[in-house]
Amino acid sequence: MKNNIRVERAIQKISQEQLAEKVGVSRQTINAIELAKYIPSGLVMMKIAAVFNKNVNDIFELEDSDWN
């Protein structure tokens, strides 16, 4: 699953730590999500999207390999 969290953070000028605090997860979790090493729960995806005032699909995108 692709995501553009890093881009959205840059636009809003917030750190991984600041995003983590707003969402209620650790900075390490945000890092792992950004690196596509961890797929967050639906709730966390929705919280991240809400922080950026975007739809979940604007932040997260399925890849072809996610369908296998």
C-alpha cells in the first residue's frame, strides 16, 4: 500500500512526532507507515486523513500487489 504522508507532512510543516501525537500513536509507527513497513488499522488511517483534512483515499492507495 502506497501513502503520501511524508508529502502531506511537508505541506503542513509538521514532524512525524507531531503527527503521531495528533493521531495517538508513536513516532516509530508513523515512520513505519511512511516506509510502507506497516499497514495501519482503518481507524488510524482515518485519523491521519482527518489531520490533513483529506479523504483516506487521498492519503493511502492500494497497489496491484495488495490484491494477491
